[in-house]
Amino acid sequence: MTVIHPSDLEVPTLGSCAVESPMQRHWAHAEEMEIFVSDKDKILLHDSLKRVATSIAHNETPAAFELAGPRRKLFFDPGNSSCAIVTCGGLCPGINDVIRGLVMQAYHRYGLRTIHGIRCGYEGLIKDYGHPLVDLTPEAVKNIHSLGGSVLGTSRGPQDVAKIVERLCELNINILFIIGGDGTLRGASQISAESQRRNHPISVVSIPKTIDNDIMFTDKSFGYDTACAAAVEAIKAAHAEARTVRNGVGLVKLMGRHSGFIACSAALATSEVDFVLNPEVSFTLEGENGFLEALHQRIRRTGHALIVVAEGAGQELFDDSDRDTDLSGNVLLQDIGLLLERHMT
């Protein structure tokens, strides 16, 4: 197990923050209570009393995350700054909602007037591709939350980090919002490191995009609820098919590379699912205690069965030597749905 040190969770700063946040004026005008947070406000990684007491007894600082929220003092002056928003990787419900929220907050709450939309993922930050910038204003984004996909477009795969930072400097971007998954956020870390190496301050803000809800200390990742709602409808249809024919088996494969939250939540919502197979729990196919024997017993009792499987389940049943990666460096999963189908026919 990886050992997490407090320094691993520290968020680096660009320097001393001396600019008063415009949020103070906003809250005062609206007669609302200020809700600023400090960099010293933390959320413990391990919240058990025993772990905390052990750290204190050894004069160690417990590992903790910085609490999200508006700061009273800022590094950049919003009135003289510009920001950009880029979306990368696979699609997920809610991307346009996030873009809209960023623009509305930056424009109305902080007073930013230059907000660029970067087209086609990291490609849009490489000048050679020739992708035009999008001028993001409240008027331009007011209805995008009703659209699917990403209005900015997306792409996969790494790009030349040096060229990306050169483009950011050329556009005088102070703040870069990056919406994406594992590969995208690895790229964000490289962009931040390259800008520091050049001694050119750029605030790189990563917004994790994962439909699987697999982020600790976050109630729900955006897109998760929509995914669960769509999955429920697919499960209902599969159940209707399975119970209509003799010895019918409904098999629904859902998203979930390393976690089965969608599979579990959708199954609980329908109360019709007989088996849920998740990446977190390994299983065998053959043998007295194998999945196929349990499936046969279920069919003998009721005449049909309904299976929900997360895409990352059962990967231990495949030969690791066949593994490949996508353009973002993620290991490509073997198709557990086809494997189960072959064994059930």
C-alpha cells in the first residue's frame, strides 16, 4: 500500500497573495455571510481517532487535504487577468454545466472579462493544429447546460507540454481550468511543472471528470446521477426481455473501470437484479462456488436471471500479456460482457 505523507497533499502556491477577493464586495452588496476558507483549513485523510492520536503522539502532522472554497486574498487581480477552459478525454454528462458554472462565476462574481474556450482538448493549445479560440461570455454559455457532450470539443493523447505553455504565455493566460480524467490530469501536472520551470506563473486548476464517482471526500462526481438514471432504464429493458423467454438471461454492462458505484446504485434502484459484478470484488467462473453455478441455480429456481456487470469487473480472468493502452495512457480493459456471454451460451 502506498504511504501518503502530508507533503504529498500540499497544493503549491504561485507566491504571496495580496489582492482582495471581489467576493467580499459581492457578499456585502447581497447582504450575505462571507464563507472564505483558509489554506490552513484541512480535511483529514484518515479520520479515525486512533490514527490521529498516533500521529500526534509521534509529533507528526496528519495527512490532510486543503478545504476547497474561496480565499480572501488572491494572487492574480481578476480585473486584469484572463483565463481559459479546456475539456479533454472521454465525454461525461455535465461537462457543459461545469463550463457554464466556471464562466458565470468568473464573470459575475470575480469580474473576469477575458475567458477563452480551448477547442478540441489539449490540441487547442498547440498552435500547429490551428483550432480557433472560443470567446466564452455569459451570453454564449447561458443555454449550454441543456446540451450533451462538450461545446468545446475534446481529444485524447499527450501533446508537447513546452508548446502548450508557450501558447498559454502567448495568450497571456493567468488561470487554466482543465476538465478531464486520469490522463488529462497527468497532463495538467506537467503543464504546471513546465510553467514553474519557465518561472511564468500560471494557476492550473484541474476539475476531475469521472462518471464512476470514484473520488474520495466528494459526495458525487458530476455526471454520476445522470449515468445511474440511464442505467436504470437499460436494466428495466433487460429484465423485461429476460423474464419473457424460457431460461432467459439479461446481461447489462455498465461503466465502471475501477469502481462499481453505477452498477450497484442502478441495481438497488430497480430491485430486479440477481447478480452485480464489480471491479472491487474478484470472482471465479467455474467450480462449485463459481459464478456460473450460482447463475444456473438461479435460473432453475425462477426461470430467468438478470446480471449487471461493471466494465472493469473480472479483469483477473484475462491474460495480462494482451493488455494495451489508449492514447491517454490508460490500460484498455478486456470485454467482460463478451466473456460472460461466451460462457453462458
